[in-house]
Amino acid sequence: MNTKLIINTDGLSKGNPGPGAIGATLKNIHGKNVAVISQAIGITTNNVAEYKALIAALEKARILGAKEIEIRSDSELMVRQISGRYKIKSVSLAPLYLQVNKLLGKFAAVKIMHVPRELNAEADKFANAAIKK
């Protein structure tokens, strides 16, 4: 496997809080899916679901042996918190943020970026599929 993965993540909650799910794609540099995540996570908020989607994707990337990752998410809040532009004010997000940072430290190179929702449609599709199960 190539050691770089492009990761798209999405988390959702129907009701906020309400039934939640996560979705993610992990692609090689040629754009081919090497793994997908589509999982219901119980009652949660949108922001917690976004973090849990990222955590699941980072754990999968480690299992796959990725050394470099490029993360794309339509959660502006999460991306800005992880990149240090926003402070973590939510008590429920603080431990998830710490878990993400610990996982990010295991990669040689990390890039994270906010993308418009339409560029995150595949991860969204997997999250929505999980909530419908």
C-alpha cells in the first residue's frame, strides 16, 4: 500500500442530539477507496459525531499502515479546532479532541482542510446509509 491516504469524514445526528452515524472514505493517492466506514453510533450531537468519524478514520488509517494523511471534512468547527484556530469550549468535545491529537501524532505528515459539503458527498452518503439501517 502507498503510505499516503486521503481521508474524507462526516458525522451526523438526526435531531441534534438524536440518532447519530459516521461515514468516511480512505483513498490512496490514485483516488481508489482502500476502506470505508459506515456506522451508527447511537444518540449524539452533530459535533460529537464529526469527531467520532475522524477518530474511526484515523484508527483505520493506522491499521492500514498510512504514514501520511490528508483529512477533508465539511465540519468547519472541527477543522478549525484541530488546526488551533478555535478553542475547545464544549466539555463533550474536549476528550475527543485530545484523542484526535494523540492519533494525529502517530503520523509522519498530516494535512487537514475544510471542504464544502458537496465535496464530501461520499462520506456523507456512508453516514446516511448507517443511520437508515
